[in-house]
Amino acid sequence: MQTYEDIMNWLIRWYQSKCDGDWEHCYGIRIQTIDNPGWHVQVAISETDLVTKKFDVVDINRSDFNWVYCSIKDLSFQGYCGVHNLQVFKSWVESDS
């Protein structure tokens, strides 16, 4: 099982790999807390290879702390999840589909 540190380090490396002198001035990543409790993760996928990658909406509700709702909206990955579910974006990026 990956730790929060593993996921955040991976996200930092992914972001850094997109920084080309232009992309980072217009796009980026936002992570905010929400009161469910959990996270809202927004990742701009404009001008990345993810624009054409298939993404199926993820809607899982196991408990108050173990839930996920993710979609692509306006060229942005939108993830809402419980405090222990930050790995969905990473899983999608690394998937073969």
C-alpha cells in the first residue's frame, strides 16, 4: 500500500515533468480540504497526453472516510475523496487504458 508521502512525491514528479516554461503558467494542480472530511483534487490535463486518455467516472462510497468521486470536466481531472483516497489520479495516469 502506498503512503501519502509516496503519492505526493509521485504527484510532484508528475507536475515537474509537465513544467516546460509555458504549461505551468496556465495550468497546474490544486488540492483542497473539504468538510466531509476529505479532499478535492483538481489537475489540469490541458496540453498533456491525458487529454485523449479514456477516463470512466469513479463513484465509490464505502464509508464516511473511504469514498471517491472522480471525473474529467473542462480538461481537468476532478477528484473528491475521503482522507485516505488520494491515489485515483496516479492510478489513472499509470494505467494502460
